[in-house]
Amino acid sequence: QVGDRVLCFTDGLIEEHDARGGQFGEEQLIACVNRIEHAEEGVRAVVRSLSHTLIQERGGITSDDATLFLIEWRGGAADHLATLA
């Protein structure tokens, strides 16, 4: 559907430890995404806010890669994207 989004990320994002010493984890990532999704508009703003939030949660320190890739469907025909065999 138009407006659907898919967030792709590396394992370093959820395996990293937060500032309190615990593993950041999927539940914290989901909570951050849900909080930011409702506050920001546009893919760039969401990814920027999420990146800044993750840095803050980690106390500004990271020891692993943390890559985010957010895709948003804006509509249109996508028949040319699929290959049928």
C-alpha cells in the first residue's frame, strides 16, 4: 500500500549495548521506531531521528556497525519490478 515502509538494518544495531550496559535489542528498536514514526514525517527525517536516538541510547559510544535502510512505497505500477519464470 502507498505509505508502507520497510526498515532494514544490520545486526550491530540490535546487538550493541545501551548506555546502561544491557543489549539494545529488537524490542527497544521497535519502541524507538514507533515513537519516531509518529513524530516525524518523511523517510529522511525518520532515519535521521532514529540514528540520533540510537546514538543517545548508546551514550555516544558504539563498538559495532549500525546501518539503517528505510524504504517507503509511494505508489505507482511495480509490474516491471517482478520477474515471472
